[in-house]
Amino acid sequence: MLLNQFLLLAAGLFCIGVYGVLVRRSAMLVLMSIELILNAVNINLVAFGALTDDVGGSVFALFTIAVAAAEVGIGLAIVLLMYRNRRSIDLAQVDLLKG
Amino acid sequence: MLSVLAAGSVSKVSTVTHDANWFLEHAWIIPLLPAISFVVILFFGKRMPKKGAEIGITAVAISFLLALATGWSWIDHRDHVEFDAGGDESEVVDDHGDYLAPDELGNDEHAVVVDDGHSNVNDSVRLAVAAAEAGGEAEGSHPYVAVQTSTQWLQSGGVEFSAGILVDGLSVMMLLVVTLISLLVHVYSTDYVGGDRRYTHFFAFLSLFTASMLFFVLSDNILQMIVGWELVGVCSFALIGHWWEEKPNSDAALKAFLTNRVGDVGLLVGMITLFFAAGGGTTFDTITINEQIVQGQVGHTALVVAAAALTAAVMSKSGQFILHTWLPDAMAGPTPVSALIHAATMVVAGIFMVARLYPVFFEGMSIGGSSINLLSTVGAVTLVGAGLLAFVQDDIKKVLAYSTVSQLGYMAMALGVGAWTAAVFHLFTHAFFKANLFLGSGSVAHAVHSFDMKKDMGGMKKYMPRTFWTFVIGSVALAGLPPLAGFWSKDEILVGTGGWGLFGGTGGNGAYTFHLVMGMIGAALTAAYMTRCIYLTFFGRWRGGHAHDEHAHDDHAHDDHAHHGEPHESGPRILIPLYVLSGFSLVIGLVNLPPGLFSGSSKDPAGWQERFLHYIEPAGSSYFPAVAHGTPSWSLALISTGIALLGIGLAFRYYFIRVDRLSRVTGQSLTSLPNGLTTTNRLARAGHTLLVNKYYLDHLYTGIIAGFTKGPLARAAYWVNQNVLDRTVNLAGETAVRTGKVVYTKIDQGVVDGFVNRAGRASDATGQELRKINSGRVQNYATLLFAAAAILAGAFIILFAL
Amino acid sequence: MSSLLAAVSADADLMVAQNVFFALVALVMLVAAVRVVTSGNVVHAALWLVVVLAGVAVQFLFLGAEFVAVTQVLVYIGAVIVLFLFGVMLTRASMGDDESVVNERRGMSALVGVLLFAVMSLALIDSFNDDRVVIDEPQSVTTVSDSIFSQYIVPFEAVSVLLLAALIGAIVLARKD
């Protein structure tokens, strides 16, 4: 198997995740897109680990999964707060820094 | 009678010596004494017993004695100056270059003096050569040599300023005249101005004037002449305005001074021209300048300019037409002043100057050989014009003043026609008889306390016989009847015009027929107005005291003035000068008898003929032009005497016969015929009015010229100042203000500020635009972030990795 | 499954089969990912995300990382997606169609995505042209754990602490008072 197929797949996922982050108005969907990105990265890590027979790639992927989980937890807590404060999670309305 | 005198040839060697008799070399003491007396009187005069008069008289008396001694030395010098080489090596070479011994000099006419400038050539050798060159014919074998003593005052930039004296016949004559008349006037003044408020001051200025005039006549360079000229002018101003508390007097003094100033412009221009043209721009020496002109080294145009300018100076100082207006007004001064200054001495300063610088005029105006020139015409017009004016004067001094102007016209005319000796001789004789007449008028006025003939005089012969006789002698001398002084001098002037060809006379320097005619008319007028003056003053009945009273007898003494009583003869201090002067008027003419009158030659030193000419005229000298002398003739003498007698006769008939008879008939003391010519004939009345208004010259000067300058000219200048100059300045100011405004609004506000504002607005606009990036939305930021990252990464990869 | 994979990896036909399988799974993943970012319904998006996550686990298996694959399924699909769904419930995100996306954002973002993909693929193809991944045998759990607890012990502890912090933080943030 070509390395590139995995990497290109990961790149595709990454770019789709980036598109989702930029486009989506709901905070939940943005978080989901971020998950896409993280998973693309994970594929990359494991692919490189497999290329070099290094177990470190997998180990790092595990750590990434853990961090991603934590991040989703925190992110959802923030979204909850946001919902509580303004009854909406529409990111287009969050423009308090608008100058 | 037809002895022809060869025109003296002119010596090419300078006929000046620095080594002569003590009196001739030290003649500068003569002006010094009155100058010292001036200072002494100013400081100590008030304390002296006679209030300073004694200092003045002493000084002038000593000067007079010294002048006599100088005159005697001059005569001796003139007749006996010899060349005596002694043992000195002579540096005279003939045209072959051989040295000549002194006794060979007389034979060699081509001797040339080799002069290396160190006076190795002694003066006597020079004189010998001069005599040889003069041909030895004129004046015996003794040349006419002037004596010059000078010292260098300072030298600057190549120009030498020296001070010194030049003694020749002309100076000596003037010395004698000035000191004698000044002495007599001093004595006269002790009586006339006795008790005056400024007696001491008066004598101080008399001394100063005497010193100035003597200084002037002894000048050896033109710079000194200018100084002397101005000094006598100042003294004249001070003395005319002696009683300056009365405004007419101070006005008259100012008028004299300012009119003289007008002529002084000409003096300065003339002298400067001479300095540069004839003095070579280095020297002011009169002798040098004259010699240069005589030798023909000076351009003719320069001489014309100088002569014309100096003529203007003469016109003001010597009272020629049209600048004579100050002289009659100067009679506001005390009579001794008028006698001394405005008759005998100061007014002749101009004549003297012309005589001294005669080559300028002789060459500049081409006197020899023409029939009219500026100087002679001015003189001729003056003498007739002033003579006419003397007829309408009521004031006795004014009659004499116009008479002085007229006689000065004679002198100027004589100089203008080339009769140099005649002019100088007339100056000489005129001083005596005019001073005599003035002092006599002063004597009369002193008695009646007024100068008005018509109002306060008349019949004075009865009261003042001695004054009367001196006055008559003076008048006859003035009128020119032989054998008195005036006849000889006036006749010589008429001869000198050279216009007597019709009557057998020849010679002279030209054919000035017009001037001859004017001279004769003047003679008639002179005789006539003096006769009038004598009648009005001394004959008829006394009109003084209650002169305005119509009563025939005025023996009631209800007035203090009448208590003064009748006029009486003056004291000896007044009379003795009168005697002296009238005595001179009688005999002084005999010093210059024309040749041919007695047997013997004019060249005979012991003879009577032309003594004056012999001693005074610098014929044959190096600094005098070759002037021709006219031939006197009996016919001219007879005709001129006849004309004078005619004048006297006409006036005599009018006054002594008709007016006198009418006075006796009506019982009044008349001064003119009530239905005379001027009352009946309109032309005569117009002429009379013209004369009474002095040809309207005063009106011209004061009213028209001064008035124009004060009025329209001043207003025009003011207008120019306000509207042109001020407007220009204001315009400049306004333009600056307007420019400032424009710069402010357009440039400063518009461009500079606008630039700044636009820059600000631009950055503001840019900021406003850039601000839109800050949407506040995270996703926008993220978009930008990712896009930038992608682009940068792409750039890196493409540039560096591929 | 690991023995199955070990048995087929030696054969050339197995390669072809692997490649085909890979292509299928990749395609499904990509489609699902696209549906995640374009779906109007939040729940649908979450479910599509489940598909993507499952596909990722299969990719891990392809790469011989068995433990990671299992962990992925357990943690991601089992916990994270559940969390998402709880969050959807709590925030009452509309279960119907999503709000409309701002148009210019869609264009721009697509451009950015495409650009990014272009750059990355350019770099990848250029760098790892013909590198092959050869799986001799799948990674054992022993190897992974050994590595974690010896070489990467410090990051392990750090992640632990991180999880603790995240736990506490989430609780603190989401508390009602």
C-alpha cells in the first residue's frame, strides 16, 4: 500500500473538516468538524508510524484521541454556557469583538 | 595825442619773485592787525574807556601806515627791480645750448631758463630773461614783478593747499584804499554810532570786516579768495543787521546774504572749473592759473564756463543787474557801514576778483576783438538801469546806493571791454568820492534824524555849510566834471570801449560802440540825479520838524521834537573824514593822466602820465594777458563833459529854477512840480511807476519765485509725496497683505492643510475599510488564517522545495 | 480479524483486494465527511460523523494498529458521539433544517479548503512519491503499552492530568450556579 493513499485520504478529511469549521453556523457542527480534523491527523500519525515501524505513531494517536475527548467535553461545556446566556448557539451572532 | 602804446607782450617766464623788500614780503601783517583787534575788542572792548573803539582805530591806523610803507616799497620795487646775477652760476642757455653770462642776456632774445626746480636759478636771472623776452621796450627795462610769499598749509592726494599773499600793484592799491577808508570810517563812527546799544560789537565787526577785506585782496590762491569773499559777506550781514531788533533791518541783512549766496554758486562753479582746467587739478595758485591761461594751455570751453560762472558771482557781490536788489535794502545798516562796505570796499570785491583773474575773462569772453560780451553788457545795463532808479528815490542813502550800483556797472563794463586799468582806476577814485557822499549824507541824517529827503530835509545848506561843500565836491567828482577824479576815470572807461572811431579815436580791444553810448547816457543820468539830490537835501526850505504841517512857519514850540530845534553842523569827528575824502576826490584823478596831456612820454618814469597804469597794471608780466589800450581823444573828453553838463543843466532847470520858484510863490517847500510830466503824461507815469517798483524785480524774486516755490511747487511736491510715493508704499503694503491672505487661504489652508487633512482622511478611510475585517466572528478570522497559511505554505513549497 | 489480515497480506491478490477495500472505505468516509459538513440536521450530521469515525477505525486496522482502532471505536464513537448527542439535546439545537449558511462564506471557505488540499497534496505527492507501507505484522498491545509506560511516560502523565483538568473544568463550567 502506498503511503500516499493514507496521507491523501487524511488530507481530504482535513480539508473537509476545515471547510466545515469555516462554514457552519452552529457551534455543535463546528465541534464535529473539528473532530473530523482530529481524526485526519490521527490517520496521518498512524500511517507514518506504520511506515517506519515505529510504535510511537500509534501511541501519539492514542494521546490525541484522549485529548480530543477532553476537548469535546470542554467545548460542549462552553457551548452549554453560551446557550444558557443567549438562548442560541448561532456563531454568527457572537460578534462582540466586532470593531 | 596819437602815441600808440604797443600791447605789452607777455612774458613766458613767471614774473613772480619770492624775495623782495621786507614790507612786500610781510604784508600779511596788515590784515592780521585788524583781526587781532577784532578778537581783543570782543573780549576786552566793553571794559575799555572808549568801549573798544580805540583798539579798532589803533589797529587800522597801524595797518594804514604799514600799507603806506608797502605802497612806497612797491613803487620802489617796480621801478628798480634789477637783474643782478652776482657771482651765481647762471643757468640760462641760448638756443645752441651754451651758457649765457648775465650781461649777455639783454642781447639774446632766445634765452631759455633751465630750471630743475631747486631754485638754482635765482630770481634775478629769471627776471632778466623776462625783460629780454618782453623786448625791453615796455616800461623801461624793469619788468613788472609781483611778490609772492606763501607757505604750504597741507598737501593731500597731490593737491597742495597753501596760504600766502601776493603783492602786486592791484593789491597795494586795494590795501591803501581799504585801510584809509576804514580808518576814516572808524573815526566817523565814534561820533555817528556813539551811545549805541551795541557800540563795541559794531567796532569789533568793523575790524573783522577790514581784516577780511585785506585778507581777500592779498590772497595768492583762489581758495583763499573764496574764503575772503565769504568772510566779507558774513561781515556785511552782521553789519547791515546791526539794529536787527527792527524787522526791516534783519530782513535787509538776510536779503543781502541770500542774494549773495545765489551768486556764490557761480563763484564756486567758476573756481572749481579753474582749479581743474587751469590749475591742473593740483594747485589753486592764482599766478599759475593765470599763466596757464595766458599761455593758451587751457581749453576755451572751460574758460567760457568759468567766466560765465564768475560773472554770476560778480553780479551778486558787486550789485550788477539782476542781483543788485540787495544793495539798496542794505542801506538799513548804519551809514558808516554803507560808506565802508557798500560803496568803497566790499562791493568792489567782485570787480577786484575779475581784475585779479583777468586772463579768465579776457580769454574766456574773447574780449579782444569783439563788440559785445556778457560782462560788458551786464555792466552797461546795470549802469543805465540803476541810474534811472536813482531818480525816484526819496531816501538819500538809496539815491547813493543806486548810484553805487550804477558806478559798479561802469567798472564791470570797463572790465568787459578790456579797459582793465580804467576799471581799476575808477574803483580807486569811486571809493573816495562815494565814501565822501555817504558820510556826508550820514552827517545830514545825523542832524535831522532821518534819511528822507522829501519829508525831513531841504535847505540844509544854511545849517550845514561844511557838509554841503564836501557833498558838492563829491557829487561833482561823481558826475565826472574835470578836473575832478571822476572825470579822468570815467573818460578812460569811455576811451577803453574803443567805439570812438567816429571821432578819431582808435585802439581799445574791440569796437564796443553800444557800451560807449550807454556810458554816455549813464554819465548824463548820474549828473542829473545828483543835482536832484543836492537840491532836495540842501536847497529850498527845511521841511523837517513839522514837515507834514502845512504852516509856513513853525515857530511854536508845542512839541518836544520842535524843541530839538534846527539842525546843526556835525562835530569834527564827522567833518574831518569828510574833508579828507573830498580833498582826495579833488586831486586823486591826477595820478593817471592820459598820455599826451603834458609833454613828455608816458614811458618817462618821472613824467605825470599814466602813473597809475605804470604802477598798477601788470603789463608784460607772465600772468596778465596782452591788453590793448585805447587812444584818448580831446573830442571824446569834450563830448562826455558836455553830456554831463547837459544832465546837470536839465536837472538844474527843473529843480533849481522851476520847483524853487514855485515853492517861493506858494510859500511851501516843494520837492517836485505838482503838474509835472509824470502827472500829465500817461507814458511818463507808467515809466515812473516802473521805476518806483524797481522794475518789479523784488516782486519777481519774493512774490513769484519764492512764492511759487512756497506755494504751488510745495503743494505739487506734497501731492507727489502723498499720492505717488505714499501710494506706492501703501500699494506695496496692501499687495503684501493681499498676497499674505492668498497664501494663507489658498496655499496654507488649501494645499498644505489640505494635504495634511487628506492624508488624515485617507488613513481614516483606510482604517474604516480595514476595520471590516474585524467582524467579531471567529469563523471569519479562521478563514483568513487558513487561507493565509495555505498561501504561505504553497509559496514556500513552490519556491524552496520544488 | 488480525489473523485474517496476517493470512492475506502475503499474497499479491491480497494487495489488490486490500486496495479495493481501501478505496471503498475511503470513499464512504469522504462521502460521510461531506455529509457531516453539509447536512442540515444536526443529528444527521452526528450520525454521519459516526460513519466517518468507523471508517477511521478501519483505516487503523489497515495500518496494523489494532489497539488504536479499538480505542477509536470505544472512545470516539462510544463516548464522544454520545456526548455530542447529549449536547444537542441540552442546547435544543433545532432538529430540523439548519439555518442557512452565509453565501460568501461558503464560497470563500470552499476555496480555502480546495486551496489547502491542493497545497497539501502537492507537497505529499512530491515528498512521498513511491513510499510503501509494508505491514509485516500488526502491532501488539504489549508493544504499545511498553512504549507508553517507558518512553512516553511523561506525556502519559500529562494527558492524565489534562483529562483531570478537563473533567473538573467541564463540571465547573457547566454548573448551574
